[in-house]
Amino acid sequence: MKSLVTLVMLAALCACSHEKSPPLEISKVRILAAMPGSEAGVAYMEIKNNSMDSVTIMSISSPQFENVEMHETTIVDGIARMRPFETLVIPGRTTATFESGSKHLMLVGTKPDVGPGSLVTLEIRHNNGLLVVSATLQARLPSN
């Protein structure tokens, strides 16, 4: 009987100390300023869906830019094409990766007071709410 009580107390303690992870987690955020002669910066990140249900990213915006667009680079007949897309469905328990040569964010129309070293905020609207992430705007070199 004593071992049963100990087992029940241990189970209750584990249940109380277990932190539930948020439905979406953002990691590996990199926000790069526009290259000289270009009007658009770029952002990369990973968005992990911790829930069992699909999450739909409906839009992304930033107070530091006039427009943020989700784009995807694909190779068709040996030619790279960059196309915008409106929404992104992230199935349950998967991660969407925004990286060079694939899905990425185009940051169009940098506001006048924003430059390398500025804090940039991305507001990610999804079917379950709003997620806000911030990172420092990095200077973009030709190899980035």
C-alpha cells in the first residue's frame, strides 16, 4: 500500500512539474537587410508546430517594413523561380523551415529609421492567434 501511495504522489508531482510547450515555437531567426541596390531584405527561421493539429500561417507583417511576403524558390527546367504564397499549413508535430533557396520571407520597403543593428519585429498571424518574434537586423553581404 505504501508503494502505491508513493507511486500516486510521484505521478502527481510529475504532472504538476511538466511544462506544456507553446503550440508554435520560432527558432534560428536571421533577418538580413537589403543588399545595396535592392529594395528587399530577407528573413529565415524555423517554425515548429508542437500541437497535434495543423496550424495555418495566414500572414506575416512587421512595423519596420511596408510589406512582408512569404516566398518560395523552386527550380523549374534548371531555372530558379521565386514565387509568393499566401498561406502556409504546418501539419501537427512538424517544422516549417524558411531558408535560402527555399521558403523565405521578403521584407519590402524598409522604414527610414531602420538599418543594420535595428531590432525588427515579425508578427506571425495564424489560425490560433498571433505570435511575435524579434531579432536584430544584420547587414547583408553578397555571400548571405
